Amino acid sequence: MATKNNESYFTLEKYECYWLDSVLHTEEWKDIEEAKKNTPVIVCTEGFLIKKNKDYHTFVMTISERECGETWTIPTKNIKKMTKLGKKTFY
């Protein structure tokens, strides 16, 4: 949605972020020896970066004017690779 005089709300950079995530299995009981085989996994999040500091990066996936839907905050130490996909100005 355009603002009066085509003024922009903000411009954000979009990234593809690969990071190490924990794994949770809750669907069934399993043997403890099997549970010991569980390992963290590398996952991919794609979104607009709204905050970055030495401790964490916060991404937003859905934006409407000045509001956002899903957000994802990832500890910086868990990030393995980030690729800039571009940037977008929101009006």
C-alpha cells in the first residue's frame, strides 16, 4: 500500500540464513540409546533482517505497512552462513 506522496516506511535487506538449530522429538517414546543419536540440524531461514548485534539476528518474514507477522531471532553464534538476496523498500 502506498503512502501519501510515495513516502517509504523503511528499506530492509533480505537474507538467506543457514544456522544450527536444536531438535525436539515429542511424537513418540524411544529407547534412550536411540535418543543419544539425536543431533542438532542446519536449517535455512529466509527473511528481512530487522536487527543485528553481537548476540543475535532478528528476521521478519511478513510485513504490512509498519507491522510485521512472523519473526525469528537467531543467536549469532549459531549462524553458519548468510547470503544477501537483495533489499526492498516498503511503502
